[in-house]
Amino acid sequence: MIHLLSRLPAGARVLDLGAAAGSFPDVRPGVLVVRLDLKFDPGGAAGCLVRGDAARLPFANGVFDLLVSNHSLEHFVELEAVVREMGRVARPGAGLYVAVPDAGTLTDRIYRWIGRGGGHVNPFRKPAEVIVPIERLTGLSHRATRDLYSSLSFLNNHNVRGWGPKKLLLFARGDERFLAVLLWSLRTVDRVFGSGWSRYGWEFHFGAADPGEARDPWVNVCVRCGAGHSEEYLREQASGWRKFGPVESYRCPACGGFNLFSAEPVRRTRRTQP
Ligand SMILES: [Zn+2]
């Protein structure tokens, strides 16, 4: 959602809902980012942290220009109340960005299996299960839906302290190169057979949150940091390109993680005309 933050005018206010350690970095001075969660890890998020319940937001009506729920809606027990509150604190003409896992995907099933549910209480299986209640309860119109692809970063031993759960043994103890090969294999199967093994979930734009010229889908999602990049960006910015026959590897420009490159499929963004 960096493209949304970069377009905000000076003085704009952003609510990062269920942010925990912050679901995105502070990208520009002059924009106030308020991060709300029930608790914060020590030494985690920076900026304006508010400890509070998303179903009872401690803010006045219509004060935020952009609301971000980046992989948090699946965790809220009082989902309808949370969405209604999002609509209440959004100013007229605000934008809303939402990203959630698709509970029917292989990645989300592995995540919940490894994490004994992973704290997910709202299993979304179709985009309409997100779009319809948000439009109804916030009054913000749906603009676009984009598929998100898996990173498997939650299995990567760069991100798991110690040895992690014993279940990680099935994934070569989270070895980055093993996971990179696994991801590349899933994406290759998808490209050949039209399956969805490498898909993870969706992101949605509502109201003034214009998806703009962001190219999609970004299948090349880093196996270490989870950042998605376009082929164009990777060709310019990624380092360490190597060829293994028909397969190319590169180092993520954001974190240096080892990744195998996959060709991008056709454009699949589904836009709703305003
Ligand atoms: Zn990375």
C-alpha cells in the first residue's frame, strides 16, 4: 500500500488497524500514522501507538484520510463492529486498504496448521465476503481486488527464533533455499495448469484508495521479507542474478533474501468502475 501513502497530502492522517509491530513503515514526514492494537511488542512499532479495541475506536468521527487493515480483519472477533467503526472514523472521501488471507489456500492452511489456528477467527473464502460487508457498513465503494501471492516467510528460519515448531522439520527447518525452490515449483505448476497453489489471499481498495498504475499480480514475493516486486523493478534493483539452466535466482532488493524468479502471468486485477 506504499503507493497510497505516497499520494497523501501533508497533514493527512492514517490509521494502521491491528498493526502489532506496524504493518508498513512510516514512508513520509508530514503524514501522521496512528497504529492501534490491543498490545504492542516491546521494541516493535514506532510512531504514534494507541492501545485500544478496534471494535470501540477511541477516535472522533471522520478524522482519518486513509485506513489500513493489513492482515488484521481475519483476527477480529467482533468483525461487524470493527468494520462499522472503520466507517465512522473515516472522513468523507477517505480511502481504505484491506488485505486478508484466503482461508482456502494452501499457504493459509499451512500457516494455521503451524500456528495452531494462527489467531484467525474469520475465514474468508471469496472476495465478496470482504467486499459486501465493508461497502454496507462503511459506505466506501469497492475500487479493485488484487490477488496476493505466497511468500512462506513465516516458515523461513531467518524469521523463526530458535528451531521453531517441530512441524518446521517438514520444511527443511525453514531453509531459505528449500523454500525458494518450493515457491518456484508451486508458481510453475500454477502457470502450467492454472491452479492456485501459490496464491495466498487478496488486497482490496475502497473509496479514494486508487490502485493506480500498480502492476499486478506480483507473483515474485520474497521468501524472507514477504515484499512483492514487479519484474520491471527486480530487473533494475535486484542484485546477485544467477542462472541455473532455465531458472534465475536473485537477491531481494529489500532484504537480500535468496529467491527464484518466476515469469508474471496475465493481469488479473478486477476493477469496479466508480
Ligand atoms: Zn526480501
